[in-house]
Amino acid sequence: MKVLGIFLFILSLTISLTILMDILLGFTLSQAMSHLLNPFWVIETGEIVMLVFFLLLTISQQIFFLKKKKASK
């Protein structure tokens, strides 16, 4: 559970840093959000599959460790 929390914390920090850098460069908030989401609009099917695979791998690893920890108690 700690790993998932750390992952979400680092994700939120990088998103906020990217948006802040765009705003400091003179873009509006909507343009900064557009720049942040643009890579997800242009990825192909294979890249989406890999992205979902890595996300599911992270979540399933945490579920596995939780079940293993409960079984050892």
C-alpha cells in the first residue's frame, strides 16, 4: 500500500510541476492542461496496451503482497 501511495504522490508532484512550468512560461491553465494531456491523445494501440499492462502490474503486485502478508499472520 505504501508503494501505491508513493506512486500517487510522485505522480501528483510531477503533474503539478509540469503545469506550473507551463504557467510560468506564459501559457494559460487550459493550455497547460492541454500540453499535459497531448501525449495521451497521440499514442497508438500498442502503447496503450503497454501502459495498461504496467498499471495493472503495479496494482496486482500490491494485491499479491497484501494477500501474502495476511496469509503469514
